[in-house]
Amino acid sequence: MKSNSLSLRHQQPVNRHPSEYQTSDNIVLPILALSQLPTWVELPMFGSKIPAGFPSPADDHLEATIDLNRQYVRNPASTFFVRVKGHSMIGAGIHDSDMLLVDRSVDAQSGAIVLAIVNGEFTLKRLVIENDDIWLMPENPEFQPVKITEGMDFQIWGVATDVFHSLKQK
């Protein structure tokens, strides 16, 4: 790859907000910036690890509280949520309607799951860099990889750092 042909840096499009882009079938916008959320939320943390086998009634004491912002958010000014739509990333544990925490300040490395803009549309895929080639790889064999070429409008919007999904049965 030529040094000036494709950029993996997170570039802010001029006067554009993500909700102004036409979305692909992978991401539902608008996004909710963390700066719009309350500054802290503390939830109780129980001191014992929960066995996935047999329960232990002796371990039921409260140890501390956890601030979810400190636990998950490194850079609040560049972090936001998106809701996933589609099934192209189910092999990575990302399902339809999951919430993703995306950080624009994280450098996109090969192997990271990225929110990218390809030809004006958002997509969520695993970034793979091999030799001089850039690929956006789905985590579902029913979907095709996307090879990024010089003629494409391509930008990394952010790196997915965490996924949140409900265990409620629908």
C-alpha cells in the first residue's frame, strides 16, 4: 500500500455527523454520544465469582461498586454507542440489536473490529491488513469480505471496544 493511498487513521469528515450518512444494513444510526449520558453510574459488585455449575450460598456478600464509565470508557470525548443491525458479525459474538461501544481515539490495528465508512455507507467488520491489502472481513460465512481499493471512499470511523447484549428472551 502506498503511504498516501489509503489511511487507517480516524479522520473526521468535514461538517459531517455520522447520522448524515446513508447506513448499510449493519448499523442503525443516530449514535448516542457518551457525553450525553450522566457522568457516572455505580452498580454493586459482589465479591465472589459466580460458578456456571453448582451454586455456593456462602458467597453472597457485596464487595464494592463499579463505575461503568471507568470500567469501559477510556476517552469519553471520542466514545459513543451504536446499535447493530444485521448478522454479519455473529461469529464474533455481535448480534442483531446489540449495543457496541466504539472509541474513535483507538488506533485501528489488523484484527480489530471497526466501524468503517465504505463509499458513504457504514459497516461493521473485522479489519485485516495483509501485506499491502486491506480487507473488511465479516464473521459469518454467509457474507462476503470487502477488499479496500484505491478507488473506494474508505474511512475508519472507530474501533469497537465492547459489546452489550441482552439475555432477555424476545
